[in-house]
Amino acid sequence: MRYESCVTSLSWIPSEAITGATRMPFDAGVTHYDEPPPGELGDIEALRAADRFRFANILRAWIETDGSGAITGSGYSGDGLMGTSLVRLGGLQYRFQPVQLPLLQRDPEHGDGWVRFVQTAGGRTGMPAPRRVRRKPFVQWQAPLAWTTMSLTLYADGKAEGEMTGASPFPRHWVYDAEGRLSHKSGLIDFSDWYRKSFGRHSPWGDQDSRALVTAVETALERQLSVDLMHGTGKPKIRRLKAGDVLVRQGEPGIDIYLVLDGVIRVERDGERLAEYGPGAMLGERAHLEAGNRTSTLEAVTACRVASVEASQLDREALEELSGGHRREEAGRGAIG
């Protein structure tokens, strides 16, 4: 019997993800941010042709078993894909070609009834970028490296488990399962750290990877509410938090609902850690729906960006549905508010 499965990451640049002077060509329209990739992967070559991602890591692998269920063979069949960088200046446009680095595939790791495959894909983004260096000429025109490291475990009974175990701190990385459904997201973008350090030995092609901070994907309801929050009648307030900062504290009054734009927020109730949420999560609805006081504390696990509006600007029935989902996620341990 032959079993095959896959896990895929798409990497893209969200708006407001870039800081400092490097924003200028994006803000001026010379180059562009990316629209979020779709929730269903679909035709990945069509997405690349439409310039919907910067690079993809497609980890496919297979195992073969005999009549007794013992694994008799295994191998990789995946690849990496790099997108191009389109630059416009006046009436002219030029498409910079990226540099794809060699695909890194570890020797399959064999266990009792399973085989694990690990693959790193990525390379140098297409558009050159200046950075300071300590030696002459003191400025190097070379873009940093971007990558993801994916893991796929295949079992003798046909079950498969995929995850993202490492990634560059920029850009945003989304993970899709074997059916092409969006399943997880990288929880934190750190453009400054990436722009300064992601070269040479500070990459999987040197002597280090970067641990991926991965969070579960938001619900369809949260996606719709996030659109209402960001583009509704009231202009959202954007707040930046450092790791350890408290966004709201249990027992305090509150009227705002929050959308996590970047980073990871921890939910605590009566000193108990209940859950952690990443980009796309909507939090804080309970204070609006009930007595007006926060039912839990929201604390930044990492550096975060959070948008907020008064909860009254959003549909109450939708917020009640969101609250019900949070209750189920917490398995009766408390609501998020």
C-alpha cells in the first residue's frame, strides 16, 4: 500500500508589515503589499501567476507498506516555488527574478510505524535592498533570505500530520493541509530583525533556523468581523504592545473589541492561562454583551499590534456567535472578554 500526503506554506507581505524608510517604495506604489492568500489553496501555479505570494514550500512525501502494515519504503516528492517582485516607476515596470536556494530535505526519520520528513524552502527575494555591513563598501545591495521549514509525519495506517517548525521572521507565512485548507498562521512578523540578520549563516543554509511561532487560523466569522472593524463607520485605533503588556485586565470596565493584527495574545481568567490567539483573532466581546466588565485578562505574549473599535459598532448577533465559539474553545473554563 502506498500513502502520500502534503503540507504547504505560502509566504506573503501584509500591509503595514514593513517599517522605516523601506516602506517608501511600497507607499509610493513602486512595489506592492500582498492581498491575503485564499482560505482554500486551489491552483498554486495560478496564484503565483497572479502574484499572490512571495514563495511557497510544498512538502510532499510518501510511504509504502507491506501486507503486515510494516513500512517498506519512503521518499520526498515536494518542491519550492518563488514568486517575482514587480516594480513600477512611471510608465515603466520591471519584474525582478528571485534567487531560489537549494531545497533542504533531511533524511527521513523512522519511528515505530511512522516516518517524518522535514523540508526547508526559500531564497532571496527578487528586489535588491540596501543594508549596512561592517566591511567595505559598507553598504550591500542584496535582499535578505526568507524561508519556511515544514514537517510531515506519515503513519503506516495512512494518517498524516503536517506543521511548520521553522520560518524566517518575515514575511507572513500561512500553512495549508493536505486538502488545501488554511490551517495555521505564523503569529509574529519582525521586519527589523529579518532585514538586519537574515543573511548567510543566519539561515538554514548557514547554521541556524528560526523557530516558527504558529497559531490556529481564525474562523470565517472572525474574518468577516475583522473587515467590519477595519473598514466600518468608525476608524479603528491601533495600539502596539510589548511582550508582557496587559491589553485589558479582568474586572475592569471596557467597551472596545479587539482584532489581533500581529503577535500573540494570552487569555487568563482568575490567574489561569486559558488560551493564546494570533493574527485575525477577535477578542473582548463579553464585556459588551454582559455587564460591561472584562471577564478575563488579555496579555501580550510577544510584541503585538492590535486594532480596536467600540463593540457597539459591530453586529450584536455576530458578537454573540463569536462569544459562543470562544466558550466552546475554552471547554467551559471561562469566556473571553
